[in-house]
Amino acid sequence: MKKLILFISNRYRNLKIKDKLMVFISIIMAVCLLFIVVGFQYAFNSYDEQIYRKSSQVLIMSSSRIEDELKNIEDVTFEIMNDSVIQNALLRAKGEVTKYEQYQIEREIWEKLTNYIGSEKYIQSIHLFDLNGTEYRAGRAPSSILYEHKVEIITKARGGNGSNIWVTLNDSKESIFSTRLLKSYRNLSLERLGTLIIEVKLDEIVSELPKEWDGQEGYIMISRGDNIFFSEKPFAQLEQLNFTESSKQGYNIQEIDGKNYFVTYSKSPYANWTYWNVIPFGAMFAQVTAIKFFVLFFFLFLFMVAVYLVSKFSKRITNPIENLVSAMNHVQEGDFKVADSFKPSQDQDEVGILHRNFFHMIERINELINENYEKQLLIKDTEFKALQSQINPHFLYNTLESINWLAKINKQQQISKMVESLGYLLRNAISLKENIISVNEEIEMVKHYVTIQKFRFEERLDFHLSIQEDVKECAIPKLIVQPLVENAIQYGLEMMIEPCKIHVSAYQEGDLLFVVVEDNGPGMDEQQLENVQKGEITTKGNGIGLQNIDSRIKFVFGSSYGLQIESRVNEGTKVLIVIPCKKRWDYV
């Protein structure tokens, strides 16, 4: 994954500016599109929830309305069961009766049933079967399906043992049946008298229910378990619906015959029925879908417009830059005459400023090239004079060498050593070839300097060296240790009568090189030390001051390196040089 990200990052960095702008705009538009899609999805989910809540409310109201009507009919069956006239008539019918008595019984029961059938408008017909199988009926013409399933209905009524039972039949598309076993309450005998069956027009109850939501008409279905016993639409279209929902109520979106439907369901404890409200999904969301596609197409249109505008805009930026790059390539190949054909942009933006600066730079380079030819003769003349100026130092070196050999011939060893040391110091001090030398070379200069001073101060100068072998090849600026030894002699030895000990040491700790020059001279108090560190005390003669040495070290190695001075009155002075420990050839 990291390699892929690195690869993409490298490819992006190597693209042209206009291509980077195109990629950048495309990423921004893609992110915006993602937010739009997520926002739409969130809005649609919220809209679905709102539809569900309202549809669920309509469905619950509809189911309550249906159940209220069914309960009213159930109350009618209870009144019929407890009607004294019907009870007496059925008791008489149990015995042997004449045809006239039978006619009287039928007349009494029919009159009562007729009164009851008008109490509820959704009752299709009322049927009462006595124990002899005789039917007493009132109301409109019954459905033929009633007689086809009469035995099944009577059996279920007996199973209810006097309570109301709602019977739904798969063959019945419009009606359901309320049935109840009639028992005698005379003397609490509870003997069977017959079976009551009421046919109820469920389709008429449902047809009067409100089923319209936001201008889209749905339809009601009722099921018991997995069995659909009522639907306003043909069953063939609804076989693909899922009727095994476990929750009490909810909604889902299902496809039927290639069309999506918004289905809301609600379970009712009354008769253990489930009510369904089915609304065509496409018609309901037609406007929302149209808005969604309009926004998407509008976004794509904006994307194309943005790409076009970015392309035009990027060319206004990149074309001047590409012209400038082309001119720079010519200059890189040595063609400085490009200024004659290069026309700088007159815009006041950064690119225009860069154009004009480049144009002025080329003109200046041409001027410098022309001036360079004039200065070549002056440089050669200067070199010639510099060569002449070397005659005097060489003459001085040769003279010192002659004195050295003359001293050796006359066996004047002290004079010979002093001349050799003086020649070595003079040669290295005047030489400008190298500013960075090794510790070993710097210590050699210190040795020759001390050699000359020993002839002057003799036993008063007690000089010691302590140099680690590992640091002898480390790099050090030229002439920074010798001036410190010279200061020790001037401010320490010359101020004392007794011998002065001067100790020079060099060692390495970690990545740092430490060079220490210390003496046991008179030292300095705090005020003098502070003035020395600030550079407020000038050196005697024309020597190199401590501040100058510190500045040279910082210039070469950085501000974190330099000199550190410690001094106490009558205890001496210690100067510490801290520089990085690097080999001399690292600076070559």
C-alpha cells in the first residue's frame, strides 16, 4: 500500500502544472459527488422513514376501523345467541313438531334475524342451522362458497365452544364468516341448540378505508400467518411478497413483476391477522428520482464546464511558464542571444515578474560577458605582478636558509634551530594555499614557535604537549593554537618571575575534538574575563585576538562551536577549543 501511495505521489509530482490542476479539480469534484450521493442516500432513507411512519399510521387506523366493524358484528352474534325468542324456538325445534309449528318457528327466527341484519350494513347474510340441519336464513343472497364449506365452518364453531370464531376461506375473495355455537342458557343446561354463521362483506369495509398517500393510491391486503385471505388486487401479482415478517410492524421495498412496491405491514392481536398496505414505489418516488437524476446530470455538466474552464485557465498560466522554460533551455546550452527573441510577459502577476527578471538577468549576463573580455588583460597583468611579489618572500627564505647552513658550518646549533623554526613559521604564516590543516601540522607550528621562545625565556618557560594519536589527522583551522600559546606567554609568562607552566593537550570525546591551552599565570578576575569574552580588551601588538579566533571557528564549523575561557586570579587561565572531530580530507 505504501509503495502504491509513493508511486502515485511521484507520478503526481512529475505531472505538468496544467495536468496537476486537472487532477486536483477532478478529485475535488469527485469528493463533492461523493458527498452529494451520501446526502441523497441519507435524504432518501429519511424520506422512506417518513413514508413508513405516515403509511403505518394509515394502516393502523385502517386495521382499527376494520376490527371495530368486526367487533360490532361479533356483538351481533352474541345478541343473537342470547335472544330469548331464538333460544325458545330452537328448543322447540329439537322435539317433534308439526308442519305448522315448524312454520311458526321459522317465522319467529326469520323475523328476529331480519331485525339483526339491519343493525350492521356490512352483514351479507345470517344463517342459523339447528341440530336437525334445518337452515334459518335472512339477508341478501349468500355466497355459494358458504355451503361448500358449511361442514368446515360448523366444525370450527364447535371447536370455539360458544365463542365467536372468524373463518377465512382461500376460495372467498370478498367475504369472511363469523360463526358461533349456540347453547341453551335455560337452567344453565348449556345444551347445544345449533350453529350461527354470519357472512361479512370484508371488501365493502376495506373499500371505504382511506388508502391514498401523497396522491398515490395503495391497496390493502390481510393475511393470517403465511396465508393471504383478502386482497384488493389479484393474488397472482402478490405471490413474490415476503409474508413471514417477525416484527410487529415495519416496511420494506419489494419487487413484483419487475416493479418496486413500498410495503407496510402491521400485526394485530385480534384474530392474529397481519394488515398490509402496498403502494407502487415508482409512482411514489417518480418526482424524487427525477430530481436525483437531474442533480447528477447537472453535476456532470458542471464537471465538464469546470474541466473546460480549468483547461483554459491553466493554459494562461502554463503557456508563459513553458515559454520561459524553453528560453532557459537555450540559455543552458549557451545561447545567450535568446534575449533578442524572448518577449517577456507584461502581466503584473508572479509569472510576469519572473519573465521580466529572467529577461533582465540575460541582459546582465551579456553585459558581464562583454565586461569579462576587458578584464582578462587586467587579470593577467595582476597575475604577473603577483608573481613578481613572490620574489621577496623567496629571497627571505633563501637568506634564512643560508644563515642556517652558515650556523651549522660554525657549529652554532642554537642559531640553526632558531633559524629553522623562524623559516618554518614564516613559510606557513605567509602561505595562503590551505586554511584547514591537520592537528599535527598546527602542533608542529606550535613546537617551532616554542623553540624560538625557549631561547628567549630558557628555564622560565615550562612547556608540555599531550596529543592523542587518534586526533593528529583531525582538521583544524590554521593558526588558532599558536596564538593561544603566544597569549599564554605574553599574559602569563611575561607577568611572572618564577617559571610558567604552559600545557597544550588535544583529545576526542564522541564526535568532538577538544584542544586545551592552559597556564598557571596570574589569571584574570571576573570583570577582566567578561571584557575579554566581549572583545573589549585589545591584544598587545598586532597579534590575533581571542574573539578573532572564535569568529573563525564559528565561520568554518558553525555557531555551536568556538572558544571557552576559564580564569581565576593567581590560579591561571584555561582556553578550550571545541570543534567537530573530522578528518582533514573531508574538507578537501
